[in-house]
Amino acid sequence: MPNIFTPTNQIRLTNVAVVRMKKCGKRFEIACYKNKVLSYRNKVEKDLDEVLQTRTVFTNVSKGEVAKKEDLIKAFGTEDHEKICIQILDKGELQISDKERQNQMESSFKEIATIIADKCVNPDTKRPYPVTMIEKSMKQIHFSVKPNKNNKQQALIAMKELKEKNVLPIERAQMKIRVMCNKKHRQSLRQMAKEVEEDAVHDDGQLEMIFLVDPGHFREIDQLIKSTPNSQLHMLSLKEVTTGDDSLFN
């Protein structure tokens, strides 16, 4: 049987998702596993071996044509395939069918609504909204999913738009925390607090406060406590919601 010659600059791959980028007039492609690119971009998948079928840069994945060294250096300033793969993975265009793209957009839309339902409540009742109601409201404001953005980031954007456009009353579920610190911080903490449950100064001059606060203020409070000697910060609940007659702490 005669030998079959396969060019050394060709690699054959099947069942791939292609991510493409054009630079310096050249097209560069990488071969990825289906459904893994978005997981990587959403910071869910961090292992490159689970995302890339091969750490090789191509000019044409379907034909197995590997990019030339001189083209890589000209376009990316390096011939390191792994570094270039990461650049293309981060910023390149994912080549998928219209049906796949629609399915992914619908999945992301639902995930964003689920994140909002988990993190937000009706400010009047302190009860969470059903995911279906969040989805309906997102459609009312014509919220569109950005395929290259993290779903958690998009959920924050959607929360803001829902609130600004008054489609439904909504706010972040409050965190419940307890602090022990110098009494000089009382005013600053009260300004950030949504609702104060306990506020007392002990004989040693230490302030003890238990209060509800928007999660957006947590980092600021944490830095304040860490910068003050003999101070403590305790998380009592990540979010407070009410269902029925009971208060639930998660």
C-alpha cells in the first residue's frame, strides 16, 4: 500500500467550534470544544485544555492549515501559539450557526433573569420575584444579551435598567452584618446602613452595630474595619428575604 502524504502544516479536527480573529489583513482561527467558549468567557471554565482542542493557531481550521510563524509575529508580536490562542479566545468572534446562537442567547437571557431573581427583592414586600416575572420585565425594556459579556455583569446592568425604567419595583436583597469598632465610625456606618437593628457603645468605647446594608457597600465597610485596630466584622446573612410570614437568611 502506498504511503499517504499529509503536509506537516495541516491538522485535521472534527466537531469543533471555531473562534476567529482578523489582524494585519490575515485571518487567524483556533479550534475549541463546543459549548466551552462561553463557559470560559463567563469565568466558569478556566482550564484551557477543556476549551481548546489544540493549542495551535490556524489560518483555516476546517482545512487544518496552521498559521505561519512570520504571520503570527507580524500580527501578534509573538510566535507563542498558546499566548495567541488566549488572545483569540478572549476577543475573537465565535463562529456558530444561527440556531446555536439563538439557543445560547435564550439560555443566557434566562440565566441573567435567574441571577436577578436570586439577588433582588421587591422593596415593599421584601419578597423575591419569580424568574418568569423578571424575564417578562427584561423583555419589556428590550434588554438584549451581549454574547461576549459575563452574565453576572449583564445581570447588574439589567437590574439598573429595570430600576431606572420603573418597570417593576426592585432592589438588591440586603446583607445583614455586625460590626465592632471605634465609635468614631458610627456616622459613616449609619449613612451606608439601610436599616439599623442595634446600635450601642460599650463601656470600653467600642461601638457595636447590627444593620442591613446594600451589598455594594460591603467592600467599603470591610476596608474601614480592617484599617481600624481591634475592630471586627461578622456576616450574619448574605441576603435577607421574606416569604410568607417568615424571614429567611441565606
